[in-house]
Amino acid sequence: MTHNHEQEHVGGNVVPFRPDTRPLPESEEVVVDAELVEEPRETWGTRRLPRPLISEQTRQRMAEGAVQLHHRATPVVVRGGKRVWLHASYLRAGAAEVGRASCDRLMQRDITEAIRQARAKGDLGMVAALEQQRRDSANARWQRIKTMLEVTGKLAKATTLATIGVGAVFVLVTVVMAVYGVAAQVWPGGEDWASAWTHGYWGGVTDTATGVADVVTGVWSLATALAPWVLAAAGITAVRALHKRGKDSDRLPAWAQHATQERTVGEVVEITPSAVVAALRDLGIAALRNAIKDDPDAGAWMLSMITQYGPGSQVDVRLPSQVTAADIMARRDRLAGNLDRAAHEVHIERSPDSEREFTLWVAQSGALDRPLPPSPLADPGFGPVDIYRDTMPWGLTPKGDPVELNLLQQHFLLAGLSKQGKTAAARSLMLWVALDPTTRIWLADLKGFGDWSMFDGLAETLIEGAGDDNFVATCDMLETAVAQMERRYEARRAQGKKGDITRAESQPGSGFEPLFVVIDEVQKLYTCTTTHPDGGDIGGNGKKSRAARAAQALHDQARAVNIHLVQFAQNPTNANLPVVVREGAMIRGSLFVGTESIARMALGEAPVDTGAAPHALRSGLDRGTVVLAPGESMDLPGGATHVTVRTHFISTEQAYTIAQRAKELRAGQQQAAIELQRRDLLADTAHVLGQQPWVKAADIPARLRDLAPTYPPYQHLDGTRLKTLLESEGVKVTARDGYPVVRLDRITAAMAHRNQE
């Protein structure tokens, strides 16, 4: 059905009738055919114009123009009014700031506030010093007032004396000239009175007075002419100064602060007290919002002075009651958004002294995405290092402070997800260790992609790749380190020495050289299902795991005898990184991980509870950034438990260059060791066999390295090479239970046969 609504306008009012409201059958579709009629605009405001002279069309155009003008002008007027009121608010705030600052200086409120804060912290020494400063300042102020009054009195006195002196001189000269005039009048042939007195003396006085008056009048006229301009310039300068002071004020109304913070794209937002307080207020914490709202100072007491620290700003914050630093940390992302920053550009460090205090550091926008300077290790002149004396330059904090680690007698654990720069960060640590020629490195890379191949020739043991054979070899390496630890304890007791091992006692050949046992992708070892040929499971997270037991034994006692366990794991869990393994590390670090629970496994409970958040890093964007819990390896300010490190990146090519430099540093030492000792392989093998009738060939090279740590031929010896060397000496190496074994009787027989020859 179609309803046609047509209306004709014949000079009268058109009254539309209601359409038919009766319900239509559901099957029928309603179509309305109509025409939109625009009525002419009312010609308001033109009634008084003479109708015969101005047509209705002209009136219509005038009405439409007036409406358009109104629509266009209103926003301009409103915006202009707002801008005028905004700048007037700046002037008012600037005048208030100047007045407040003057009053603060007069009343010494800054020192009084510092005394209050020092007294609240219990720093009585600082309180005494500040109170003495306040007394000295008050005395100095009164001394200045006293000096000013004395100078004013002396100046008035000098002026009075000068006036009296000038008057006396004038009277004296007048008397002298009067006597002279009388004498000239009486004296025969002299001047008459009018010539000497009237034209002479008084004429000179009058001319002098007239000249002085002319000068004064000219100066006054010039000053009168310049005064309006000088006053105008001074007024403009004062207004501009007050405007700028008010615009930078943190006491502006909220709407004015918002207008002040408007900026162009790319402009860095300045961190001001008002911005920080507003960001805290808007976190959604009712107790904090109400405390700021009810505070006469709008929460200004919460903040210390904002200081520039590296590429950002830092401020200490004290929260009101019912609010803790943990509440703020839980809303870190929202706080960053309120400050117009990315989450990784805002760092919160809880105070060890109070749950209501923390330090807030806010980076300049984009500062943390700038490239780091190259690693010092890449400098061709870097090295050798002394692990007893030097610290490892690993990177920089977001604030720009260098992070240098003490690696001596520190077990290390570094975790993170794949593709986050873990291997590069870990490899730089071991490259630095290798630059100390006295260190020893046993290394297992269970990924085997070649990331550690540059250590071939540096590491005494180098295992690359996964698989059962390498899992067995890695487990044997750990257990050999435990045996090495036990031998070092026995040797230490036999020497009768106590205390820490000194630098002199850890030289090559001493048996106490710093030994680093390194495993990359260690989670593969603890999750493998391989059974050791000698029995027992290698993997697992319980006491039945041979690898976990060996790692725990090293964590418990090894560092005292200069043996270090360094593990690098991917995405740690209770299954792939047992508690007994990870809790024994003194230095723990984490790159980006997925959740807070994984961060706790990597770093421990305390660092995460105090703000460590590797799970808040940006996946892919923060590659090489480590949240570090350094333990006792470095001192952190304020008793902090963690620090974020942007590690220096060392490429694979640079790593090979550094490794070659390390080899060259060791070459001279190794050549000297070869010249000093020519060892007998048969005699050394018989020595390490002891009373055992036979030992697997694969286990003997490690024992030989323990016997002669600095003897180069033993440093890269393995079971296959040992078998070849022994057979060249006439010792037959046979298999037992599928493994090549070396028998003591055959060694002694070969030695006897050689001696007979």
C-alpha cells in the first residue's frame, strides 16, 4: 500500500493531519512517498526596516547572513574568550607564585620544610644543621637591615653636613665680596659698588644658578619624555615574566593545566609535580584520590624535588595512609599512561624502609629506544682482565648508569624466552671471563647452533648440540666438577690453609684456578629422559636426577674453592628448572618472560615483590634487556633488590674477534707451561688411575686436566684422542660393557717395556 501525502501551500497555515494509525496486515509493506519541504527562514531582526525599500528576498538574505555570521563567530568568540581567560589565569598564578616565593624567603619556609622532613626521617644531625642554617640566615637578614639603616643614617648625615658646608662657604664668599665691594668703593681709583658687587659677584651667582636650573630642567624633560616608554617596557617585561611563571606553575586549575600540557606530535612532555600528582590521583585508588582532594596543598607534600637523572626525571614519593607502594606497582601501566609514557619508560623502586615510599623514574619519551654504545670488550685494547680485581661491564641501566658485575665466586642463572637476546647477553659474560688467562671454562651448548663455537680452543670442554650422548657428557661434566670440588677441599685441608683463596693462590698450576662450568639451554638437561650408562636418570627435578644433584652440590659448596656454575635457561618452570637448582644461584637475571609467576621462578620472590617485572618488558623490542637481581655481586642504591640492564650487544663476528684476543693472551702462558713441564702421558695416566684396575677412557682426560691444569696438550684431550695416544705408546685400549676402558696393568707394563728399551 502506498500513502501519498501532498500538500499545497496557498498563503495560509498548513495543518498536517495524522496519518491513518490503524494497524495494517503483517503481509503488507508500508511505503511512504513524500517530499521534504524546507520553509523559508524567519526574517527576524528586520521588522524595523522600511518594507517598501527592502524586498522580502533581501530580508531573507540578511536573515540567512546573520545566522551564518552567528554560527561562524560564536566558536571564535568562545575560543578567544577561553584563551583570554587562560592567559589571565597564567598572570594571576604568576603573581601568586612571586608573592608566595617572596613570603617563603621572608619566613624561611623552605628550610622549615626541610627540617620537618629530616625530623620525620629521624636524621637528627641534618635537623641540627638546618636549624643552625635557619638561625644564620635570620641573623644575616637582620644584619643586612641594620647595615642598610646605618648607611641611610650616614648618607642623611653626610647630606646635611654637605648642605651646611655649602651654605657656610656661600655666606663666607658673600661677606668677602661685600667687604671687597666697600673697599673698592672707598679706595681711590678702584671699582665702584655696582661693578664689583652687582655685576661682578651677583651676576656670576645668577648665571651659575640659571645654568644649573637649565640642566635640571633638561634632564627632567628627558626623564618625563622617556618615563612612559621605560614604564611600558618594564610593565611588558613584568607581565611576560609573570605569565611564564604562572604557565610553569603547578598550582594552576585543572582545566588550565590541561591546556598547558597540550603539545604537538613528538614534543617531550615535561614531568612536573602537578603532572605526577594528577597521574597518581587518577590511578583509581579511592584512598589516594580522596587524600589528594582533601589536602590544601593538593598532594604537593607527597613529592620530593624532581631531579634530572640520566635520560629522565626522578622523584621520591610518600603515599598517604591506606595506600602502599604495592598498590602503585600493580597499576604501573595506568600510571605510565597517565604520564603519557610507555610502560617500559616508567620505573618504580620500593623503599626498603617504608611500604608507603617509593622512587619514581620517568624516561624522556623514546629515550630507551636509542642504541647503546658498543661494549668495552669490542675495543681491541681491552684486556687482559683480572677476575679478582676487575668487574664485567655488562651494560647500562635505563638511567644511564653503568652496570658492572663481580663474577668471582658467584653462581649465575639467566632466563628468558626465545629470541630475546639471551645467548648474546650470556656469551658476553663468558667472553669477559676468557680474557682472564688464569680462568678455566667447561662449556655445554645444548642447542648447538654455533653460538658458542668461538670458544673452541678456549674451553677445556666444549659440548655442542642436544641428544643422549651430549646429555650424558654434560651430566659427566657436572659430576666431574663435583669431584674437582671435593679434591680442592681435600687439598686445602692438606695445605692447612683457611679463609678465602687469594689471587696468589689461584694462579695456573695451583689447582685452585677460577673454574666456570657453563650450560646453555640447561632446561633441556633437566627435562631429558636419558638414562646414564652408569645407572640413574639424568633429568628430572627430584633427588633421583643425577644432573640436579650435581648442580645442587656445586651450589652448596663449590664457590668457596673457585668453582662457578653458570646456567642459561629458556622459559623456566618447576619442571625444566628445579627449585634446588635455581634457588642456589647468587646472581639471577631474566629477560622478557610471559607471566609474573615465571618471573618469580627466574628471579625469586623478593625482587618481584619489590618491583622487578621482566614480564612487563616488550617482547622483541627490549631484546637484550635484563632485569637483574645481583645479590652481593654489586651494591645497589637504597638497598634495592634489582636493577634493569640494557646489555651491550656483541655480535657473533665480534665474539670471534674477542675470543681470538683471549687465545692470544693465553698463548704466551701456555707456551711457558709447555717449556716448564714436559709431562709423561703414561705416568700421568697411571697416577690418575690410582688403585683402580680400570677406568673409562672418556673419564681420564678430565682427571689429567685436574692433575696438570695448565698443560696445553691436556686441555682439549678427549677419550678418542687419548685412546689414539695410548695405543701409540703400546697400550691396548679395549671395550668393557660397550665403553673403551684403560687398564692399569697395561699402563704399568708399557712403562716397564719402555724403560727396558
